[in-house]
Amino acid sequence: MRFGLLVVFTLVPVITWAKPKVAVAPLAGDSKGKVAAAVTKVAEDDHEVVGPDDVTSAMKKLDLAGDLDRKAVKKLRVKLEADFVVIGKVEKNDDDKTLELEVYGKGKKRKKLQVTFKNEKATKFKKELARELASAIRIVGEDTEPDDDDDDKPKPDPPEDKPDPDKRDRPDKPDRVAKRDDDGEKTKRDDDDGEGKIKKRRARDEDDDDGPGVKRKRHPVTQVGIRITAGPTIGRRTLTYDSTSAMPPRRVGTLTPGARLEAEIYPFAIDKLQKGIGGLGIHAEAEKALFLKIRVPNTGGREAPINQQAFAAGVRYRIPFGDSTFAFGIDYVRRQYIADRSGLAVRTDLDMPDVDYSAFAPAIAGRFGVNRNAAVFVDAKGLLVMSTGQIQRPDSYGSASVISFEAAAGLDYALATSYGIRLGLDFWQAGFSFNAPQGSMAATRSVSGATDRVITATLALAVTY
């Protein structure tokens, strides 16, 4: 009884929240498949969608081509186990295009709709298409009168072949009987080679990937083709020293607002998630502190403006798995913290070295789907520092070995089909171990090392496609 109740309470939510299944067939006159991709994208908001690639594969297996009549659509719907099938065409006029669709369901009723547009990516077109398609599916879905043909009826099992009594005791001609191997998969005896070998016959999913496209429905947060995020930041930067001097260098600490812009683009995976070249993309980000000034001691309250900014750009290769993705690549990175000393009577009044980092940074990034609207992201970079600016000049702290890395984590949440928010926390650090050459500030001020650290919190608006 307890087991039965457990099954009931487990299955009821699944049945309650199951979405209708819609199959979108390739559209006549849509040579590049962009309009069909737009229809698929719109239908995904409220339905489980079988895309044009899967429908094409099913049509080949059913030997269907050209214009589909009612009976052909019915066969296709049964093959795909779909609730609705959408077929249609795209016609080009002088300046506009016209999309004509027909929606078929399980009943006799079908519904036609027509949308005129100029660009399949336009928001106006998508909104009108979503409204018309939802209305057509609702109307067709209300028709409960079944079709006359019996394609939906289960086919009777074929009669079992009765074994030939004369062959039961003849080991040289064994019957072809279905068996199961150790892993539970079907096998059969093949007599064509005359040796009676057992060959494994594995049941394959009809929707297996036959081409370069990943057939699985992509996650709307982790597996988008384009993501652009922009928003405000609040950042804390510190520069501290390891010194045995009685008067060590002054510790630097600032807290300031800023702005951040980040873009991630996979140009070959915009219309559909793909393997191979579809995983190749680019990544770029820029961040700048705003209104940052530092008060200079012993100058009567004078302040020096600070230019604190960071930039990175590089390539990525993304691998999807389940509702998540893993990506790796390399970036070119710049990060600056430079004071404007032009307003000071003596430039050395500000006891703080400027830094201007440049580095190549191998990077890894994970996007892990929590549900259909949310995902956790984790990024990490190891910086191969090439230069650090003034801090390592002979008249400053001199040469040093530098170890630097960066890490970020946060949450992405989809508010609508193409919009969301991002909450993120970034940590960046560079650690210096000075060689303390003769005459350098590291030697004269007994400084053996320094740590430059920036922690930034971000709240950003995300636009995806």
C-alpha cells in the first residue's frame, strides 16, 4: 500500500505538468530553415517541441515528401507521438514575406493561420506568431472527435510461428528464436552464414542523432547561442604588502560602484544546438569602476582620480551535456589601476604604485541547469602574466615572480524567453614575490611580497537568443 501511494504521488505531478507535444515540419520556401527555427522557438515557450530536423528524419523513415495531406500528417504525428503537427510554407512578396501555417491535432479539425513579416528575428513578428499559433493550437485541441482512419489504433501482435516438430531435435538447423543476452538486450540467431552464430540486435531509439544536430531540446539558460549581460557592480580593491620595515608602504583599499558588460556568442549554434563546429564561440567582457578617487595623505585633502578597469576577450569551445554545458578556451586579459597625479604638487606624494597587467588566461566555464528557468555558473582562469606596469620597474619595487588567477560564480535566471538576470561574484588576485634588487623600493623598504586583490559583485540584465 505504501509503495502504491508513493507511485501515485510521484506520477500525479508529472502528469499534471506534462506539456503538449508539437511537431514543427520544415517549411516550403524556407531554404535556410530560419523561419522554421523561429516557429520552433515560439512554440517552445508552452510546449514540448519536435524540431524540423527530427520531423525530416521521421518523414524519410515513412517515405513522405513534398506536400503532406491529412493522412500523411496523421502518420507523421503517430510516428512522433505528437499531439499536434504544424506544416506550412513561406512566400516572398515585394518587400514582405508571408508565413502560412496549418495546425493538425488528433481530431478532424485543422486550423490555418497567416502572418506577414519582413524579418523573422523581429520582436513584432514573434509576438504575432506566438499569439496566432497559441490560438490555433487551442482551437484544434478542443476538437475531440477522432479521425476515421485507424492509424492510432494499436496493431495486433503478429501470430507466433509454431515450431516445426520435425526440427525440434535437429541441432544442425536451429529455430530462429529471440533470446536476451546478459545485459538484457534482444539477440537473434542468424543462420545466413551457415554457422548459427548469435548476433546482437540492439533496440535503437528512432530519434537518435543521424546528423550534426543535437536532437535534444536545448536549455533556454545554459545552452543559448548568444548571451549579453550588462549591469552595475560594486567592487572592493586592496593592495597589501609583506614587509618587515617599521614604516611599511601604505595599504591601499577602495570600494566603488562600476559597470560591467559581458558577451558570449556561439555563431554556429544560434538556430540550433550543434556538435562539432557548433561548439566554437567567442567571449568578451569589460568592467570599469566609476567615480573612483583616492585621498592623498598630507596634501590638505586633495584627491587623485583613479582609472580602474579590466578587459578580456578570447575563444571558447562549448560541450553540452544534459541541461548543462562545459566550455574551455583562452583569453587575452588587461587590468589597470592607474592614478592621475597631474593635480598633485609632487607626484610622489601618493605612495602607491600603478599596475597595468597584461596576460593570457586559459579558462574553463561550467553552466549547470537547476531547472528550466535557472542555472548556476562557475568560471575559472589561470593568468599567465606578461607585464604588470609600474610596480615592477627598477625605480619602484623591481622584478618579481607573479602568480595570478580569477574565479567567478553566480546564478542565471530567465524572466522571459529572451530576457533574464544574472547575480555574480568575481574574485581576482595577483601575488608578487619580489626579488628585491639593490636600490629598489622592495629592498629599501624591506618588502618581500605584495597581494593585489579585487572582489566584485554584479547584478546584470541578460539578453539571450
